[in-house]
Amino acid sequence: MNTKTVSQPADKNHVLIFDTTLRDGEQSPGATMSHAEKLEIASLLDEMGVDIIEAGFPIASDGDFQAVSEIAKRSKNAVICGLSRANFKDIDRCWEAVQHAAQPRIHTFIGTSPLHRAIPNLDMDEMAERIHDTVTHARNLCDNVQWSPMDATRTEWDYLCRTVEIAIKAGASTINIPDTVGYTAPRESADLIRRLIETVPGAVDVIFATHCHNDLGMATANALAAVEGGARQIECTINGLGERAGNTALEEVVMAMRVRKDIMPFTTGVDATKLMHISRRVATVSGFAVQYNKAIVGKNAFAHESGIHQDGMLKNAETFEIMRPEDVGLSATNIVMGKHSGRAALRSKLEELGFELGDNQLKDVFVRFKALADRKKEVFEDDLLALMRDQESGD
Ligand code: KIV
Ligand code: ZN
């Protein structure tokens, strides 16, 4: 048996970030990544301070097994976790892959809700026994075991408490409470974790995790609410990649807890200045483009086109930005020139390009600029240079 002990964060307000881009994220239809791409993403996650990387599902394929093993060998700081169903064969294969890590973790799960219990056709007692046996087996291989009751948010309360207690007694040190189908809502998410910690014997000695899907667009809100309820591990993915509508987006929870630490006094170990780069790499390797208006990492998250906003931004960036672009790894705010832009932004853009205009000159150029902007969606620097050439030659 592995003898390393599992470290619990000393700071009670520290939230562990568990990234599952390479497991739940890769399960998005069409998001398959190559071996080399997975190693690259794992190394970026490790460098940016993610605490636990769920590197894959080793029994799923030889490719997944190889990727998890290699990531386990290479990881420098993060705990490396593999997923396994609730049977010995899965768990053994998972251990074979993660055992190479300095800090390995086995994550094993079973669906506990009535709908999910019907699939392996186990009654409540049979499933309880299966949980006991599989968590015990995993714990005999590895001292860091995470257990998840899949579809926890649609599992009967008494049965959920019973199964969580069994997993804790069998040696799980992290209990993850998945909202597998994105069904819960923030208040319910917070209450569920709070009540589990208050009710289940031994719950105060383990870490509770939250794993939210985004089917109703509430994954980030639900994850943060779970933290308010006492969860100290958030499971999430870069760009919110994941099954169906995806998972909680890592960049959103990390920045929400930073920007609103006045009401959410929690910390993470993530270096947020690396967010933009990893977001772009995940978009490229998964083939899932990031929507323009995606929070934190979308192309427009730090872009301003309207005259009122641009004027405000030029005077004081805090008027329309609650984070600085540099905080997430962008070099600067993007002032986009288009038909909604005003005179102040045009003057500033032209000054950047080396043109100092008097008021009357600016008035003339502004009329030409608006005519051009009406014809084009966005006016680029080259368009402005052409406009100034025409203006100066009197065309
Ligand atoms: O959504 C889910 O329930 C999962 C489990 C395997 C943790 O991804
Ligand atoms: Zn999931």
C-alpha cells in the first residue's frame, strides 16, 4: 500500500482546483485530443498551479491509459488522478496508470440515483456493498481515493448520506458530489453540501468536492454556491469543455473568487495570468472554438466598441472593466473601432498610429470614418491608415 498521506489544505478558505479537461472535457463529442496534445495541456495545467489533474479514464482505451501514465510520470506539482468505475478491473487499471505520479489519486464512482441504480440493476443494499468493496480495494492500492455518487443531486437524501458514509469509512479522503445532468440550482447546491457535512459521520474529516454540469447554464453559480456550503474542491475544465453543455469553467470560478473576494473570501493556487494562453491552446487542440462573448477568455471579454464605453475606458478603465486584461494574461484592452465608436476613441487610435489632429481635422476624419464603419463591421488599423492617406491627399 502507498504510504504517503493526503495533505488537507491548512487554510480553511483555500479551494482546491481539480481540472478534468482531459477526462470529462475530452468526453465532449468531437473533442478528442492526441497523446502529445494531452501532455502539453497537462503540463500547462501543472505549471499554472492546478491542484489535481484528472488525466483520463485509463480503462477506456490503450490511448487513455498511455496518456494517464505519461502525465503521471511527468507531473511536477499536481496530484494526478484517473477515473474508474466501481469494479476491481477498472480500479486496478487506473492504479497501473497513476502509480507513477509523485502524488497519485484513484477516483471511483457509481450512479446512486434511482435512474442510475437501475442500469447495473443493483438494489440499494447491493450497491452499498459494491461501494464498500470498491473503495476499500482502491484504498488498499493508493492512500488518496476520491469517491463520487454520480447523479448525486437526484439521489434520495437518506441513500446519499448512507453511501457517502460508507465511502468515508472505507477510506475515501475526497467525496465529490456531482450534479451530473446540471439539474441543481445555487441555493440547493450550497444546502446539499452543508447538510451532508453536518449530517454524515466522518464528513468533517474529508474534503467535499463539487462537480457541476452546465445544462441550465448554472454550473459556475452552482460550484461557487457549493463552496459557500463547505466544498473545498471545485471540479472544472478549461473553457467549460465537457459532456453536453459542459462543466464549470475553471477560468470563471478562479476569477470570480478573486474579483469578489469581498463576498467570497476564498483562495486558489492558480496563476490566473496563464488563463488566456491555456484557453487558446485547449480551443485549438480540442477544435472547440471559444464563443466571442465567453466570460474571461472570449475574444470580446475585454473589447469595447461603443462610444460611451470607449470614452469611459480611456478616462478610467474601471468604468467598464472589473478585471484588468493583464490579470488573465492579455496584454491590453481591445478598443474595437466600428460604427458605435466615438470621437475620443478615434483620436486616441490615430494618436497611437502617429497622427496628431486638431479639432477641425478630427471632425472631418470622423465623418469619413463613420461612413466607412457603416460599410464595414470593424475598422482596422490599415483602414485608418488608408483613411488618413486619403484625407492628407485631399481625396
Ligand atoms: O458528471 C459526472 O457525474 C461525472 C462523474 C464521473 C464524476 O463526470
Ligand atoms: Zn461530469
